Amino acid sequence: MPIMRWRDWGSPFRELAHLQDEMERLFGQTFLHRGRLVEPGPFTPPIDLYTEGDNLKVRVDLPGVKRDDIKLTCTETALSISGSRETERREKRDGYDFTERAWGEFERTIELPSRIDASKVEAAFRDGVLDLTLPLHEQVKPKQIEVKVK
């Protein structure tokens, strides 16, 4: 039996942290932000898209974005939301290890599941949430067909 050097394995989390450090060294990036100040990636606002009656509804979370910094463009088949969120002045403080809050310019384009009437789109912005109502195009709306008895 070969002689192996004894190693105090200790906590399995210590070994995972060591493995993470090695992976970061190899790839030159931080995966889990463990205890470090890390610049976040680009800001991509999350979106909900659902159908309600004869409308598509879109809800976009835009915390920290001002109404005047939001730009919307819409066609019958796509919606583009762009704008910017200003950076906050950050100071090194005790206990401030990392940040996940992104800032800067953003653009999000989504392909719509149905054609809409782009001339009737309504938008409301309140408490950092953008709500859009996109009326379905007349050709897409379901039509009630009367069945006649002969």
C-alpha cells in the first residue's frame, strides 16, 4: 500500500471554497462573489408577459429607473424597452463585501406571441414597475360564431 500524505480535510465547505478559488484562478472570473467586491453585469430587467381578455399584458420591474429614462418602441410583433439606471456613488464601508445590483443602460426586446395593435398600446409607470397593455390585433381576437339550425 502506497504511503499518502495525511491531510486534515476539515469541513467539506473548505474544500469547495478551495475548488472555487482554483476555478476562478483558471477562468479569471468570479462565480459566486464570495467575500469580494464584484462589479455586476449589465442590467436586464425581468419581464412578465401574459394574456388578459383581448390584451397582452407586460409587467417590467425597473427599480431605480426614472420615468423619463424609459424608451418604448412597439411593432405588431415585437416590443423593445430601453433606458438607463444611474449608478450610485459607492464608498468602501465596513462589512460591504459585494454588490449584485446592476446599473447602466439596458435594452430588452421580446417577440410577442400574437399580433397587436401598436397604435393602442398603453403604458403606466408606478413604484418602479412598468405596466403595459397591448391590445390584440382585430384579426387575432377570437370571434363568436353563431350556429344556426336548418
